[in-house]
Amino acid sequence: MTTQTPSSPTREPGFFHQSVSNFGKGLIDIVSTLGGLASMGFDVFRWAVRPPYRLTNLFAQLDFVGVGSIFIVALTGTFTGMVFALQTSTAFALFDAESLVGPTVALTLTRELAAVFSALMVTMRAGSAMCTELGTMRVTEQVDALETMAVNPVQYLLVPRVLAGLLMVPALTMLFNTTGMGGAYLVAVGALGISPGTFLSRTQQWMAPMDVYEGLVKGAVFGLSVALICCYKGYNASGGAKGVGQATTEAMVASALSIFILDFILGLLWH
């Protein structure tokens, strides 16, 4: 008669071991995503200069990303300028320096807020649609169907979207600058009683073309980053409808984080 020895209970991994494991997995995912983005970016720009040039697709994406975002960017810019002028005038009134409201709003918009907010608006409106559309095409095998018809999906699907983000976000940044300064002027001159001549002359005195160029460069970098991330997440989606939703959520979070991280890096390099 054999005797059975009781099996030893399985030990659950400790908190420290689990934390290190999760950190390692997250780090591997980040490195893998960055590598995938770099590879996709190389493929996109390699196929962008090779015929056939699908201008119809490009103009359709320019219209979707740029023209379709005009209203939301203009509205956001107007109220951002109004709020910022109201708050800065309240602070400057403590030092009798209301004349600095114009240049303060102008420098803040052109250097930082216009590019960041325009990219965020494009991310929420156009980036999410890009990711969802590409993800749906992937899980329903429409991307595979393009390959069977000898159509390169990178050139047909990704190149127009990435170029649209690269070109239209700087244009929307200029629109944000214009509407933001218009809103600031209305509040400062119309509501707070600041002299129009003082507002305009001080803005012209302290603002330089390089401030505008900085915002345009940031807008181009942000647009490229957002378009690449959204296209990458959607193009590599899997798992049906749930996978498409998860890919879109990840794309929105990663795009927003990339905007703020790149904003700091570019500001540090620029100055």
C-alpha cells in the first residue's frame, strides 16, 4: 500500500517580484512600439516618394484632417485667447502692467499653446477616426484584400494620412494663433479697457518671427507623431471589435503623451 505525500502549495509571486515583472513587460512593450513606429515611419516616407502618386487619397485626407478641423480649432483658439487674456490681465493689474497682456498672450500662443492644442484637437477628432478606420479594415481583412490585388497598403492607406498630419497641423496652428489673438483682443480691449494701440504696439515690440516659426515646427512634429501613432495602432489592431476599441484607446493616450513629451524636448532644444 503506497502512501501519498501531500503536495506543497504553490507560492504566489511576491509584490516585489510582480512589480518588477510588470515593469519589465511595460518597458518591452514601449521599446517594441518605438521600434515599430520607426520602421513604419521609414516605410511611409520610402513609399511617399515612389510612384504611383495617389493625389486623390492625399487631398481627401488633407480635407478630412485640416478642413474638417477648422471649426473646432478656431473655437478652441478663440476661447483659449479670451481666457488667457482675462487671467493675465487680472495678474498684471496687481503690478500696473496691463500693457503686457498682448505680448504675453502672443508669445504663449505662438510658442506653446497653439501647436499643442491644435495637435490635441486633431488627435481627438481625426486621429481617433484614422485608428478606428484602419483597425476595422485590418480585422475585416480589407488590408489583406489590397495586398492580393497588388496594391501596397502602406502607400495606399498610410502615406496620405501621415502626410496630411504633417502638413495640416502647422496650418491649423496658424489658425489657432489668429483666432486666439482675436479673442484676446476682444477681452483686453473690449471688456477690460486696455488701449488698442498699447495692445498692438507692445505685441509687435516683444514678438519676433522666430516665435511663430517655433510653433510651426512643433506643429509639424506633433502632426507627424500623432498620425504615425494612430496609423500604427490601427494598422496592427487585432481581436475583432474589442481589439479595435483597445487600439484606439491606446492610440489616443500615446498621442497625447507624445505631444507633451515632444513639446518639452523641442522647447529645450530650441532655447
